[in-house]
Amino acid sequence: EAVDVLIPEVDNYVAYTLKTQKVLPPVQWSNLLNELNWISFVVLTLPPAVGVVGAFYVRLQWQTAVWSVAYYFLTGLGITAGYHRLWAHRAYNASLPLQYLLALLGAGSIQGSIKWWCRNHRAHHRYTDTDLDPYSAHRGFWYSHIGWMLIKHRRKPGAADVSDLRHNFVVRWQHKHYFSLILIMAFILPTLVAYLAWGDAKGGFIYAGVIRLVFVHHSTFCVNSLAHWLGETPFDDKHTSRDHLVTALLTIGEGYHNFHHQFPMDYRNAIKWYQYDPTKWTIWIMSQVGLASHLKVFPDNEVRKGQLTMELKSLRRMQEKLAWPSDSDDLPVISWESFTSQAERRPLLLISGFIHDVSNFIEEHPGGEYLLRKYVGKDATTAFFGGVYDHSNAAHNLLAMNRVGVLRGGSPHSLTDKRGVPPSQRLRV
Amino acid sequence: EAVDVLIPEVDNYVAYTLKTQKVLPPVQWSNLLNELNWISFVVLTLPPAVGVVGAFYVRLQWQTAVWSVAYYFLTGLGITAGYHRLWAHRAYNASLPLQYLLALLGAGSIQGSIKWWCRNHRAHHRYTDTDLDPYSAHRGFWYSHIGWMLIKHRRKPGAADVSDLRHNFVVRWQHKHYFSLILIMAFILPTLVAYLAWGDAKGGFIYAGVIRLVFVHHSTFCVNSLAHWLGETPFDDKHTSRDHLVTALLTIGEGYHNFHHQFPMDYRNAIKWYQYDPTKWTIWIMSQVGLASHLKVFPDNEVRKGQLTMELKSLRRMQEKLAWPSDSDDLPVISWESFTSQAERRPLLLISGFIHDVSNFIEEHPGGEYLLRKYVGKDATTAFFGGVYDHSNAAHNLLAMNRVGVLRGGSPHSLTDKRGVPPSQRLRV
Ligand code: HEM
Ligand code: HEM
Ligand SMILES: [Fe+2]
Ligand SMILES: [Fe+2]
Ligand SMILES: [Fe+2]
Ligand SMILES: [Fe+2]
């Protein structure tokens, strides 16, 4: 009964499907009117138009302003805490009253029924950045923001199971009464509240209804566009999803999207207390008052592994950019006699079995010229490592950069001595 | 002629000296008066006393306040840009006029002659944190701040060469006229300026002279105490020196002391433009107007190596704190028959040659229970790696935590397959 039953036995479902599935021809000026998704087109262009005109004629009262912002957050949470984290990702369990509330508020955001929304969203997670992702970020910012709704899909989103939702009574109820619910929740209720409480029906309609709706729309859309475009990838960089405070501020906390794509069933998007994730806070409060339970959290141990890998990656890039000393295999082997005779012409020092040319450095040496000259043509290992002065790790690293050879047959201080390895090479990625 | 000529041929100069050198008996109440360093004692206790009393009787005029702060910075720079970076560390070359200026301003700080100061400071760098360090941080905050000056040294600071300073004409001149110079620079000049310019001789003496002196003293002392105590160690943690903005603010930029101990001959203490290092800025301006030259900078490549090592160290600590999957050597080898028969009792999945028990996870699986059940007792490698769904790196890491065995004789997807190594184990410190 789950759609997954139908998945063929192949090596790679995405590659297979892309190859075998039929696609619609590309959209051009000639077929544009035919290929437009008219319902979405009206839902996404009429409210901004009405809002702009309405705002010209209807003065904004402060009560209506407060109510609009509040209703923006309420209906937004219907999407973020309801559609997204509860139904698409099963990140927690919600009691029946909370489910009805979220289904109603979500309807007020006019973003399709829960079932339709989650079907697309699960495909987005399952096939992120591929052509089976209905709003793949690889198709550009505007496509993932709004374009994907304005024209008919060129191909079907990849298979994603929503059988759990088909059994959910609230989801079915919302789907059935969807048209009446959006009228009531998106326009009638916000108008009525403003009218009954402070007599501003027009303002309630224009600001808390229409304009608030435009904001909620683009807030959600930013999760698909901006959150795949702006910010850092602290948990994984396989996909385009990113973490950014600005996106979080615009999306009621959905902006820690790099975390979310790695740990989609986690009820949190932000894991630090100081990060802005009001959706998480709301779910947590609901659990405290007994309306939600089983808040899922991905094991911290695995979250940290992702962070560790990403930080190691960045240190590896740094490591690759630096210049490193020559290895003993890449250096000429020099006999003791040759070393001492060459040291008469240029300042050569033997330290830990390596021969160093200190010409460039002898006048810059913080310990003075005298000490270096004294050890030219000699083994300075003991002096360098504390006999005279116990050099810093930086000095040791610098020393290794001046290697010009290795002594034949090693030296009293052999190459296998740990002191032959500069401190910067003891820890490597 | 350099003191280094006298250094004996030993394995470790510090250990050798600590063992063979005579020390004075410890200071106790009974011998305290005898062991006090009376000159320092007076220089360090009289000014605060006079300052407090003076401030009671002399009203602070705003011009005098401005002048005191300015003179604090001027005499402070005499120490930081002069005594410290120029003479102790030879971090740049100064023209003769600049040398005289710095020697005069430094005298106004009453911290001993250049020669005496640098001899101690070079020993501090050469024997940091050991008992040959005259102000070793290991002897406590107050000892390194001021205690080391109040009582006679229990043992001589370790050998440190100052032969270059003995040849410097300005240094010798300052040493010779030191007593007159401190009187003029610390008290007469600041008093005179305030008297001639706005008729406030008393204020000039108390505020720009005495109280300013107390501030300069403790500002410098903080480099020896606070900078070895407060902050981070981004370049090396072998010694106690630390970087902190607060210390930098208190010390005219000497607070990036972890950097400074690693790269003492660098004319900078702070390497980022936004860090507070007015001493560096002053030296740079002097070089721009032709009064200073040969500003030394440690090779950036080696500075970064220090940072890299420190960051790898911290990631290594993180790595060690995490739980990691069992290795194939630590797991029982299970035959195909045993695997399939055991899989009838508990949900076992074969992926990349490893057998996993998914009991804990089957109900939590974001991809649903159905898919996991379908592969119980089977090889799910292809399905896991894209046949059905191309799992995230996090999913792969989590998978490996559920290993309970390896399949005898490997599997079509052998253990040497790169997919047998979770992403979190591909990069290690
Ligand atoms: C190519 C070889 C050498 C290099 C690259 C080198 C590098 C350095 C560096 C970077 C410092 C600054 C302080 C520090 O980072 O620890 C230093 C200080 C010093 N070095 Fe060397 N050094 C070399 C060889 C030697 C040898 C052979 C001796 C002794 C025989 C020596 C004696 C000293 C002393 C005494 C200081 C302390 C200066 C002070 O803080 O007053 N160095 N060296
Ligand atoms: C112990 C073995 C498994 C573990 C630990 C595991 C783990 C996960 C995790 C953590 C996710 C969340 C998304 C992600 O991080 O990529 C996920 C999603 C998924 N898994 Fe698995 N999985 C396992 C086995 C399987 C198998 C054998 C299949 C298929 C036969 C499968 C199919 C899926 C699907 C289709 C999703 C996508 C859910 C969605 O985003 O709608 N998983 N799995
Ligand atoms: Fe996304
Ligand atoms: Fe999601
Ligand atoms: Fe220090
Ligand atoms: Fe120093």
C-alpha cells in the first residue's frame, strides 16, 4: 500500500527514473499560457495586487497592525510546526486538539492541503537537488522560490510515501473541506476579529488577511530558495541546504536548514539555545502543557560527528594550502665529510639527522648570530632542544623548512627520533 | 663576549642550572625586612599612596585629565614600542631620534633602565614558566605581577645575552643618566606642561605625574600576570601565555601574548587588523614617516601551522569524546545461514558486509517501517546507497553504530568497499 512497494529493484532509483520517465517539453513563450498552473498563479499574484491597492485606500490602525503580525506568526506556525515538522517529518506526536488547530492555521496560509504539501516536501528531502526534487535549488533561486508552482511540473516529483497521512483523520478532514477552510481561515476570521474587537473590518481584511498572507507565502518559499543558497554548512556539504540567521528570522526558525536536511526528523532546526527557532520553542511549550509528546531528537553523538567532519574538512583545506618541509625521502643523502666540508662555504647545521642551511635566517635569529655560527658544521640537536634553549614549536616548524639534506647513516640523533618530526606534523587530517 | 659563550655543554641547560645553582633561603616573616627589595618597594608603594592623598586635595581639571591620559599612552609606548619590541626583541630598527624619544619616554615609566629590563625580559622568554624565568607565571598571579620585584630574587634569572644592548649608545646613555632622566620625565615634564599651558602645576604633578605612573606600572605588570592567565591559546599551549582583548586594552596592545611568545621577534602582537594593538600601529606609522625600518614579521606559513595544530588538537579532543562504531576486528563473524536464521527473531540487515540490528530504530526510521522490514535478513546495501534512497552522511554514520557482526567471507559488497567506512571516519585527526 505504501508507494515504496512499487519501487523497482535498481542500482540507483534517481538515475533510473530520470532515464525512463517521460517529461513534458520545456516551457517557452509559445506554450507558456498552456503550461501555466493557473490556480497557483492566481493565488500567488492576486493577493499582492489586492494588498498594494488596498493599502492605498485603507489606513492601518495600530490594533490591526498588531493583529496582523500575530496572525502572521499563528498561520506561519501552522505551516512550520504543523505541515512541516509534524506531518511531513513526524518529528513529534500532537494531540487531536493541537492537530486541528495546526490544520486550521495551516489552511489560513493557503499553501495547499497537508497531503499535497507533504508529498512534495518528502520528495524534496528524498531527492534533494536532483530533478526528482520538486523544488530543486539547482534549478535556480526563483524556480525553487516560486517558479516551481507557477508552471506545471515538467516531470513528476520522485516517489515519496505518504501512506501514514492517508490514514490520518485530521489530514483527510482538512483535505476534504479545504476550500471552505481557506476562505474562513485566510480571510473571514482575520476580518471578523478586527471588526468585532475594534471595528476595523476593511483593515482586518487587507492587512491581517491579504497582506499577511503574502508575507506567510514568501516566508515559507524562502525555506526552499534562500535556505538553499545563503549561509554555512556546519553539518554536511553534500547538498545545497544552509544555515543562516537571516533565513531563520524570515521563516519563524526554519533557517537552520543545513541541520534540518541532515536530521529531518529532529523537532529542532536550531540546536543552540541562542539561535532563533520559535517553531521549536512552540513545540516545546506544547509538550509542556501536554498537547504534544515524543519530541524526536537525533543522537547528539551523531550530530557532533557531522560537525567534526566539516571542521576537519576545512582544516584539511588549510593544511593543503600551506608549504610543508621536505621529507627525508625527497632530500639528498649527505655524508659526514661532505657535510663538514660544505659547511665551510655555507652555514649548515645538523639537527635530528637533518642538515639545514640557515643562510637566510642567521641574521634574523632571535637567539643571536653567535649561537648559530658556533654550531655550523656541527650537530646542534641537543643545543636546539634545550641544551642551550628549549625552542618553541614555531621555531621547530621553521627549522624543518630549512632542510637541505639528510646525514648518511643517520646520526646520534636518528631520524626515527620523534624530534625529527616538527610539531605541526604530529597532528594531521 | 656574549654571555652564551659561558653556557656549559649539557643536555638541558635549565635542569642543569636548577640543580647546580645556589639559591637564597625562602622568604619568611622573620627575614622579610632583610629580603625586601627596598628601592622597588618604595617605587611601587609611594606613588599610589601619594596619588590617593593628592587626588583628595587637588581637583582634576579637564585639560589635566586629557594630558594625563595622553602622557599615559606616551610613556606606556616608551615601554611597549621601545623597551619591549625594539630593544628586548629587536622587532624593528629605529632611527636615532626615535631611539632617544623612546628611551626618554621609557624612563618616564620608571621600570628600570633598558638594559636591566631587557635582561630580565629575555630570560623570561628563554625560560618561560621555569624557575629561571624571573617572573614565572607558575609562581602565581601576584608573584608574576609585582611580587618578583618586591623581594630579592631567590635565584638569578637564567642566562640571557644582552651584548647587543651593551654596544648601543642610546641604551648606555640612558643607563648612565637614569636617575636624572626619571625625575625629569616622570615628574618634572608632566608638571611643567600642565603649569605652562593651563597653570595647573599641582594637577600636572599628581595626575599626569604620580597617578599616571601607577597606571603605567600596573599596565606593564599585567603583561606578566594577566597575559599568562586570562584567555585563549590559539598558537601554542606549551606555555602559560594567552591572548585576550581585555589584557590588550589594559596594556596598549600587548595582550595577544600567546602569539607574542611564539613569535617574539614579530613587531606585531595582534595579527588581525581589527584586534587592538596600538603599539603595532605606532611602529607602523613610525616606519611610514621614515623613523623606523626593517619591521620583522614571522612567515605567515609558520603562523598558520601553529593555528592549525591548535585547532586539530581541539578537534582531536572532540573526536575522543565521541562514541565510534565497532571495527570489523571487534565484531563476531557470522555465516550467511546464521544471519538469515537469526533475522527471523530480530531485525537484522546486511549492508556493506556488516550485519546491523535495527530493533531500536525501526519505528523511528524516517523512511518508514515498511522499507526496513522488507530488507530484514537480506542485503540492503544497494537500497541504502541509492537503490531506493541515497541516504545522508548522518544516516550512514548512524547505521554503523548498529553493527552487530560481519558476514563470513564478505559479501558482494565487500568490507574493502569504501561504503563500509562511514563518512565520519574518512577524515580523522
Ligand atoms: C636553524 C636553526 C634555528 C632556528 C630556526 C631557530 C629559531 C629560533 C626562534 C624562532 C627563536 C625565537 C624564540 C622561539 O620561538 O622559541 C629562537 C630563539 C633562540 N634560539 Fe634559536 N633557532 C635555531 C638554532 C639555534 C641554536 C642552534 C641555538 C643554540 C645553540 C639557538 C639558541 C636560541 C636562543 C638562546 C634563543 C632565545 C632568544 C631569546 O628569547 O632571548 N637557536 N630561535
Ligand atoms: C539501519 C539502516 C538504516 C538507517 C540507520 C537509516 C537511516 C535513515 C535516516 C537517518 C533517514 C533520514 C534522512 C537522511 O538522513 O538521509 C532515512 C531516510 C530514509 N530511509 Fe533509511 N535508514 C536505514 C535503512 C534504510 C533502508 C534499507 C531503506 C530502503 C530500503 C531506507 C529508506 C529510506 C528512505 C526512503 C528515506 C527517506 C525518508 C524521507 O525523507 O522521506 N532506509 N533513513
Ligand atoms: Fe530544503
Ligand atoms: Fe523539511
Ligand atoms: Fe610573557
Ligand atoms: Fe616579550
